[in-house]
Amino acid sequence: MQEAEVLNLGYLNLKKTSINFFSKFIHENKPLIIVLSILMVLLILLIPKIFLRNNIYYISKDINGLYSQYISLKEEKRFLEQQLETKEYENQITDSLLLNDLKLLPQNK
């Protein structure tokens, strides 16, 4: 039992010593602790803001890339529509010429 009491007293002495050390450390370094506390609060407040700004930046880059693709696809569509219209016109002319040629041929009965 005496060994347990000695261990218990040693633990209590260690606990009192560590509490005294920390209270002395806090008392002597109060300005440092205040500055570190302010820095921690600022970091906690600013990290989400930085994260959101980065996400907004990358999303806007993606949007700009998609918009430029959209513009180029619109131009390509316009170009293809012009080509289609040209081909349709050529087809109408060719069909009308073929029909006229067929009408001019003598009909065998």
C-alpha cells in the first residue's frame, strides 16, 4: 500500500508542478498568447473565404471555356446551314434541268 501512496503522491506532485509551470508560462507570455489567439481566429475566418474565392475562380474559368466552345459551335452551325442551303439550291437547279431534258425527249408510245 505504501508504494501506491508514494506513486499517488508523485503523480499529485507532478500534476501540481505542471499546473504551476503552465500558469507561470501563461502569465509570462500573455501578449504572445493573445497574438497567437488572434491569428488563430483570423485563420479560422479567412480559410473559408480563400477556399470560396478559389472555387469561384476555377468555376468561372470553366464557364469561359464552355462559352467560347458555344460561340465556335454557333459559328460552325451557321456555316453548315449556309452549305446546306447552297447544296439544296444546286439540287433544285439540277432537278429542274433534268426534268426539262426529260420533257424534251420524244415519248415513245
